[in-house]
Amino acid sequence: MVDDYALARRANMRWNTPLDEQHADLLLRRLDVREGTIVDLGCGWGELLIRAVDGTAARGIGVDVDEVALDRGRRAATERGAEVEFVEQAAAEWRGKAERAMCIGASHAFGGTKPALEALAATTDRLLFGDGYWAAEPTEAAREILGDDILTLPGLLEACRETGWRVRHLSTADQREWDDFESTSWSGRLEWLLSHPEDPRAAETREWLDQREREYVSVYRGVLGLGYLVLVR
């Protein structure tokens, strides 16, 4: 049985990416899901996937390794009558064809941006791809936290071209989306902490919350961007 600490981690998050409702609706319209199969590789709990198939003749497949997130997705799909199957598997190991695919914030599962784009070309010819990029020159501290293989936005678009993709739609997360994402990513643990101040995990949780807040506002707020691309080939 999953305890309340594991459930609290992302309890207040709509999805695990900086994206508001209106922006999500726009991306799904551009992806143009109608029928067939849509696969979400690195789906988390699959909220965007469930919405993608809603009102269509399509069926969804969500692939992730996070058992807690997958259980949440299965419950949501059942409650809402969505035809979505959740598979516990590494995103890069999934093999199959789909009329549409999504991969948002999961390029690391394939070894990076360009390897992900190359691998996803074998899956579909229309892809919603979300990936981080440097929106401003990163400091050494930002590189230490986030890694050194993040591209600029022009570099991200060039990687798409080099792997045979064309950009049908481009948009980026704005600052309010980022602030909401970061706030909801830590607020579940904060609420847990307030309810369990004497738990043995309280001290490390308090330390994690302090560090995450400091890193966000001092190191990578306004520096790390998230680009959403609807790609075709």
C-alpha cells in the first residue's frame, strides 16, 4: 500500500510540466487527435493523455516507470471512462506504432533531445514534444543542477530538422506557468509536512523544500525554458 507521503509528492499538480489549461487545449488542437492510437512516452499520471482522447475515437497508451503515478492515472481513466491503458515500462523501451505521440519532459529517458527525436521518428509521424531549453545564459550553478546537455531554443529547432521533423506549432511556457508548476510541485509536500511535523521524514522534507525554493528563485527561474513543439514528418 502506498503511504500518504508518496501520494503527497505531486498531489497538487495537474500534470508534471509548466502548462496551463488554455495552453494545453491549444496543443491538443494542434496535435489533432481523432482516431487510432496515441501514445504518451513518459506519461506520468497521463492527465494530458486522458484529455487528448476525450471526445474522440482514439485510444491512449501511457508509458512510464513511476508506479504511484501510473496508479493515479489508472484511477482517473476509470473514473472518467477514458480508453487509456497504462504500461509500467521505460519510455525508451516501448515499441510500437501510433497515429499520434506525446513526449513531454522525458527526452532524458532516451539519452537526450536528439536521441529522443530520432527514436520517436520510428513511432509516429505527428508528435507533441516538450523539452527544456536555455531561455537565458545559464550560470555554472544552473548547469550543475540541470545538466550541461540542454539546448537553446534555436538549437532545439535545429535538432528537429536534423532528425527529419518539421515544426507545425511552437509555443513556450510563460513565467506564470513556470511559477505555478514549481509552486504546485512543492506544495503537496509542504501540506504533508504541516500535517506530520513529528514524522521521521519531516526534517529531510523541510530541507528539500528550502533547497528547491532557493534553487528555483535564485538559479534557474527565467533561465530554464520549456518549449512545446507539434512536429510532423
